[in-house]
Amino acid sequence: MTDAPATDSDDQFDFEHTPETDQSFENALAKARDGDRLTVADGIELMTTGTDVSGIDPVRKEKVLEAADRRRAEMVGDDVTFVANLNNNVTTACNTGCLFCNFKNTAHQFESDYEGEHTGFTKTPAESREIVEDALETGIYEVTSVSGLHPAFVLNEEHREILERYDDPYAEVDYKPPEAYDTDPGTYVEQMRAMSVGGAHLHSMTPEEAYHARRGTDWSYEDVYRELKAAGLSSAPGTAAEILVPEVREVICPGKIGTDEWVEGMEGAVAAGLDVTATIMYGHVENEAHRVMHLKVIRDLQDRTGGITEFVPLSFVHQNTPLYDRGLVTGGASDDEDELMIAVSRLFLDNVENIQSSWVKFGNAKSLKLLNCGANDFMGTILSEEITKRAGGGYGEYRSFDDYVEMVSAIGRPPVERSTDYRERRRIDPDDGPHGPMLGPRADGTPMLSGRTEGTGSTARADD
Ligand SMILES: C[S@@+](CC[C@H](N)C(=O)[O-])C[C@H]1O[C@@H](n2cnc3c(N)ncnc32)[C@H](O)[C@@H]1O
Ligand SMILES: Nc1c(NC[C@H](O)[C@H](O)[C@H](O)CO)[nH]c(=O)[nH]c1=O
Ligand SMILES: N[C@@H](Cc1ccc(O)cc1)C(=O)O
Ligand code: SF4
């Protein structure tokens, strides 16, 4: 497969699921406009702008976008929300080997006796705490943390003892003691305690990380998330979802948990009393049928739990990834595909209020356009970014409140600061600048930092 030419993905991968339906585009559009619950066939008709035509029909596409924009207005109004947050990812060490990911470094590179160079990092709990403490001074109130599955990472000391009892822990449960590494990431519980300092809302522990935090045990996801919650976790990010269809996961992330286990992890988080988000990572080998099947998994999960606060379409960043290097893809999603992904998410997910437009993945121009295609949330200030940057994306790693207010006002919509759970909101008067966060424990409206970084990929952040 590695040597296969980068041709049409359906020919190359011989997928069982293909975008073919008995539905017509016009019927699907009528249902969408009426607010009827859509079937997977309806969704495929909208996502493809009709399976009776090849390629995207521009007029039909506008009809889908317009229906989604209207639905957005009915469901959540015109407000465009965003959060003052910091990304603090703990480690890039990971042996899972997802083919779309260049965030990770294989874990042996972090071992004390490794002699080569690498560009990755691991932070101790004390280092995480210091980074969060510093960021709290800027007014942020959310810390998002997603990490590689470092072999020394365990839930707590009890977990470590269980893993150490295996005959060959590295081979059987991907565990190696911290002594083997240059830097000890501590336990997940220690990292949670470190990062939930000063009243920060800690958004961390994807289902894949929760899987790592219970590997080699018979603990339930609910119990693991309860323990993490007791240590300071407030909500869980629904990444690791990628495409929740087994035949796609087999190609792009064969080492990852399966669809059912991802769902089980999310249900465990909600059962433990945590809010969750959900994502899709699209624009690689999958087709439109897979995208809509994924939306169905998310809608069913939300029907059962009600715990999903937002849905985030993450457009695949291809440049530095194994999928691209090996010729399994020739690029990422087109503009049409990005617009339709957002719009059909809004129309299909009738039970998820917030659809996020990610400026990291799309850049300013397109992420603004997507706020008119069904999205209503505009992500966060993040202050630091490694996943997209290491994959070759160049849209920077910071948006100030002034940037946000200027961009959102430019499309005639009200800018609104929100809390992670969307329960607290503050409308911002665009004329009353300069602008800064107000909802955080140490936020008083002072601007956070200044300087646009789009296009530079730089971390330059001069103080205001
Ligand atoms: C890098 S992982 C970190 C957390 C954890 N290791 C996991 O897999 O859940 C977080 C998410 O980043 C996204 N991601 C990774 N590489 C990407 C890429 N090249 N383009 C877009 N999204 C990517 C994937 O959706 C992935 O689940
Ligand atoms: N879409 C991306 C996000 N989204 C997460 C938000 O920043 C925020 O944490 C969430 O909405 C909870 O409040 N984060 C990234 O780092 N990169 C993205 O592309
Ligand atoms: N960190 C993820 C994005 C993400 C994080 C948290 C979320 O709740 C949602 C999405 C990425 O950059 O790909
Ligand atoms: S997506 Fe997550 S699990 Fe997969 S290789 Fe990257 S860091 Fe590891």
C-alpha cells in the first residue's frame, strides 16, 4: 500500500462504504430546510451536492450553505463565541503511530541513552504548573492539554504497580519506568493537579489518553475519569475521533482505539460528570459517506448522553505527515469540502448547539467564511500550538481579543466571550476597546498579548 499511487481514494483503498444513495439532492435539501432529522443518505446527498452529479455543483453548494446558516441563526442566534485559553500539551512521546500525525515522536527518542536529536518535548508537572500560572496572569481561564501516550505515563501509583507486574511491560502494555527517560512526565493525576491551578478550567484527557490511563487494567472509563476529575479535570476533548468508521481507521490509525471504544470513553467521561467536545478529522483518505457516518455516531452519542458542548471539524493538515510522504494522499480538503463539512455538521447534528470554526486549521479568511456556513464558535486564543504547526500548517498560534473583535465585527456579528461550557457569556462592545478577557479568575478586561502571528508560524508575543 505504501507504494500505491495517490489516486482517487476509493479506487486505492477499495472501501466498502461509498457515497451512493437512493435519495435525491432535492429531497434531502427540502428535509434540511424543514428541520427534519436527516438520514445518512440525506447527509451524503448534501455533502456531495448530489450523487447524481460528479464533483461539487456550485449552485447546490450555496443552497446547502444557506440552509445551514439559517439553521445556525435559529438554533443559537448571531453571536460568535470564543474562549480565552492556553494550550499546554505535556509530551510528544507516543508509540501509537497514527499516519496523519506529525505531533508525535517515537518514545525511544526520549530515553536517556538515546544519542540522536529530536524536536519533541516532555514537561514535568512542576513545569506544567509554571506555564499555567504564567498564563493565568494574561487572563486566560481554560487550559487545554492533549498529549502523546508516553510509555512512562500512568494514571496514579496504583496503576504503575499494576503495569510493573507484567512480565514484559513495554511489549505488553507500552509501559517503561520514568527512570528510562530524560524527563519524567509524572502521573496523569499529578499533571491534572498541576494544571488545574488558580481556578483554571482544565480541558484534557481525550478518550485515547484515557485508554492509556487504564491500559493493562480492568478499570472502567467512568472510574478513570472520576479519578481525573477529583484531581482537577473539568471537561474532556473529543479528539482521537478522526473518522469513526473502522475501514478508515484501519488505514490512518491502526494503532488507535476503535470506534466503539472511543464512544465508550466519551460515555465514561459524561457518566463521571464531565462535559465533552466531539471532533472529526477529515480531508484525507475518507469519502463523503464516511464523513456522514461519523456524524451519525456523534448524533447517536449525543442522544444518549447530552454531554457534547461543541462539535469541531478539524481539516487534515497534510504537509509533513506520513500519509502524504507515502503517497496515500495528495493533499487535504478543498475549500468546497471544508464549507460543506461545516454546513452538513450543522444540519445533521440537530442536537449539538455549537459548531466550531478552527482558525488554526483554516486561517482567518476561511474560518470567517465558515461562520456564515453554519458555525457559531470561533475557538480560543490558545497562546501556543504544536499539532498543526508540526504537521506543516502556518496559521500561527495566537489570536488576541482585539483580533477576535475586529474579525467578528467585520462580518457584522456580535463578538461574545464564553466559558468553556458556554454557560457564561459576555457580549463585547466593539467600540469600547482595547479588549481583553473578563470571565477568568484573574481576568479584568486588560488585553492579553498583542501581535498577529498568522502566516508566520512564529511564537512572537510582545506584551500590549
Ligand atoms: C495530536 S492528538 C493528541 C492527543 C492524543 N494523542 C490523541 O490522539 O487523542 C490530537 C488530535 O490532533 C488531530 N491531528 C493530529 N494530526 C493532525 C493533522 N495532521 N491535521 C489535523 N489534525 C490533526 C487529531 O484529530 C488528533 O486526534
Ligand atoms: N479547533 C481547535 C481547537 N479547539 C479547541 C478550543 O480552543 C477550546 O479548547 C474548546 O472549544 C473548549 O473551549 N484547539 C486547537 O488547539 N486547535 C484547533 O484546531
Ligand atoms: N488539539 C486539537 C483540537 C481540539 C482540542 C480540544 C477540543 O475540545 C477540540 C479540538 C487539534 O489541534 O487538532
Ligand atoms: S494522534 Fe495522538 S495517538 Fe496518534 S500518533 Fe498523534 S499523538 Fe499519538
